[in-house]
Amino acid sequence: MVQSGASLAGLELAAKFADVVFTAQNSFQEGKVFYENLKSMVALKNRSRDSLKILPGLYPIIGSTMAEAKERKEKLDNLRNLDVDIITLSWQLGIDADDLKLNELLPYDIIEKTSKDIVSNGFRGQIVGLARSKNLTVRELILNNFGMIRTIVGTPEMIADDMEMWFKGGAADGFNLNFDSFPTGLEDMVEHAIPVLQQRKLFREEYDERKLRDRLEAKHS
């Protein structure tokens, strides 16, 4: 049972039934708060905290050097269709696309007046939170994956450092990975970042379990 959604009703559902939760926080501190709150809700349902695994979204853009990773990100940004991105962003916020101007801040006053019943409150909160915290223009927000999936641009070691911090620091049990392109983005992760995690004893080297629940160590209770 996999759940995604950060509304109170969604979290209540997850705490009672889910084996896995897909979530999206843009900072380590936000991730820790979400993780602890949801694990506490699980315990209140008379379940083991370990019976539910929390997997934040992560979008790594990997290069052998930081300069190479930044160049890869820039090339990908240049391929974007910003006209389509504006429409996508407006839909996520529940506002009209004409209210968004690429080189201006989000129209927070308009967003606040929009009904929360027509959009994903979790994603909308992440988008607005990131834009406010970093004072991002609409263009900058789009190039940060709309604020919906946390993006890391860096070397395999930098990606592994970040994942280790979230895992050991109590903000994640694992990650719901997204990639910038296929198959190269996936290949870079598997061939370069995963070996770093394996060297640190943070990622298995073989699978013995046949069931996905067992592989995730989600002991349903």
C-alpha cells in the first residue's frame, strides 16, 4: 500500500494503512519534521514506526565534477518549453496562467485567495514555501522543478552525502528517485552514486528477498 499526499486526511490514511509514503520536502529540516510527525501518527495507530517507510522525492543531476553537473543542468534547462511550464505551474497552484510572469515573483495574494480543494495541498505548499524562502521568480521556480521534487546538482559523492544525511538524520527511510533523462540519468546513479553508498554500507549489494515489501523492510502490522 503506497500513499502520496500531505493533507491531514491523507496522512491519517497513510498512518493507518500505508506501507510506503511518497512525499516531497525541499529542505532537510522540513523533511525531519514531516518524518517525525508521520511516524508518531503511525505509533498512535498501534503500529510499529518501522512498518511504514517514508520516501521523499529526489531528483539528482550528476556529473563527474561540479562544473560538469552544472553544465548538464544548464543544457536541460535550455530544452524546457516555458510556455508549457507556465501552464503546469498555474495548474499546480490553482490559478490562471495569465497571473504568472516569468521574471516576477509568484502572485501570493492571488494564490492565497484560491480554493485549496482544487489542487494538491502538499505540492502547493512545497511550491509556495520554496519560492518564498528563496525569493524565486517564476522562471527560477520552474528551473527548480517547480519546488515539487528536491533537486541536487553535483558529483556522485555529493549526491551520496546528501542521501546519507537525510537517512541517518531521521528525514527519510529511502528515496523516490526521479531522473533528468533516460537512460543516462539512471545509469549515472547506478554506476557512480550507488557504489559510493555501497562503500558506506548504506545500500545493499544483492537482493535475497522476493517480495517488494520485504525488500523495503516494511513489516506490515
